[in-house]
Amino acid sequence: LDERLTALQRQGRIGFHVGSLGEEGAIIGAAFATRKQDWLFPCYREFGAALLRGLDFQRFIDNMFGNANDTVKGRQMPDHYTCKAAHWLSISSPVGTQITQAVGFAWGAKLKKEDLATLVYFGDGATSSSDFHSGMNFAGVFKVPVVFFCRNNGWAISVPAERQTASESFAAKGVAYGIPAVRVDGNDVFAVVHAVRKALERGSRGEGPTLIEALTYRMGGHSTSDDPNAYRASDALKAWADRDPIQRVRHYMRKVQAWTEERDKEILQEIDRRFRIAVEIAEKTPKPALETLV
């Protein structure tokens, strides 16, 4: 989907796309570990997790075009989808704003004695926002059932992680707020699932929040508006390409005889077929009516 959506943007058929190449293990693993009653507060790179949780594929493609069937009626950028039925909150672009929203939602649930938690995705750059401090501090004090899921992908657009903080790690920041924290291999989907499940168990027992730092790498640009070659060397990708999360899980599944080349081809062909149909429908759908503004 990343490759196909980027191609649409380059052709001028959609305006924007935020890719997830290299980060799929962290994104999908975290969502897979959540329970049906939990709510997810996304950044803007987690469309795979939204689809996993139940975002309708056609509605996702409609959002990329901002047409009349787009849930937000073209009022957001592409990749800014929402799906209440999937417990998936609307995406907002300002860095870190979703952190305090996730804390407030989870605190409300705790006050109403509802057994649910929130998981909030954010990048390493968001740890420099005031929302990160406010959210972590509040959640720590009130023992709010929220999983702070930091995808440390090495870059906040063009700012490298080592210029983002003087802390030994982003996980270390949990100490100051009295919040247990763990660092995991974000390219190992099983490690991510395990860490998030443990965090959710803590929240369910009333033990409060957990900070997870998932180490991964952004293999592409920040978005289709970004040229990463302007600020990082191309040879930086080699080591991370060897740790590609999709290849790793594919290798494991083949090893335990749970996957085949034939099944792989079938899946890719089915995705391609569905994608072409969805794009054809989306392009034929008119733009939102003017009266939808009010």
C-alpha cells in the first residue's frame, strides 16, 4: 500500500502520503496486542494498524482522495482518517497533541470504572513537546491506564534522535514521572506484542501507565513532501534493511511451516486487486458537497 499510494501521489492523483516502510512491526504489533475495548490514539503513520482494527478499506482510500464518502468530508489531509467503530480516534497533525487526549480519555474511563486502556502512538520528536510532559506527569500521578508507545524511528523529519534528547534513551524518561518503561526491538513484531500486552495487563490491574520505546527505523522520507537524501546518507539504510520486520516475520513463519511463496503471491495479488477497485471507485466519487462545510 505504501508503494502504491506513493505512486498515486507522484502521479498527482492524491496530494500526500505518510509512509510506514521499516516501521510495520512496531505499528502492527502494538495494535495486534490491544483488546477490542481499548482505544487507539494515532500519530499519522499507522494506517496498517487502523485497517487491522477495522477501518474499512474503501473508506481509507476515500480519505486519501477527500471525496464525498470520506468520513471527514475532505476536511483533513490524506492519511488523517478516523473510525469510531474500530475505536480509532481522529488524527491531528500538531506534534504530540494525541498524548494528552489519550490520557484524558483513559482517565475518564477509569473514573467510570470501565475496563479499557488507551494506546497512544508518537514518534521520538514528540517527546520534546509539552503534551508529552503533561500527559506523562498526569498519567503517573493518577495511575491512568494508558500505554505510551514511542516509535523511535531515528528521525523527527530531519532531526536525528541524538539531537532530540540528552537522555540515554527515550524509555529513561519514564523514571522522572514514576512510570515503568521498557525498550523493545520495534522490528520484532513478537517482542512488541509481548511488551504491549504486559503494559495492558498492568493498566487493567490498576497499576497505571507504561512507556514503551520501540527501536525501529524510518526507511523512507517523513512523507511524500520530504527528501531524506538531503539530510542523511543512503548507506544508513543498509543495516536496517537487513532487519526488515516483514522479512523477519516471513522468515519465521516459513521456518515453522506456516507460510509459503504461493500464499505470499496470493495475498499480494488480492491486495492489488482490492486497491485498484477502491481507487477506481474513489476517483469516480464526487467531492464533498458545499453544504457539508456547516
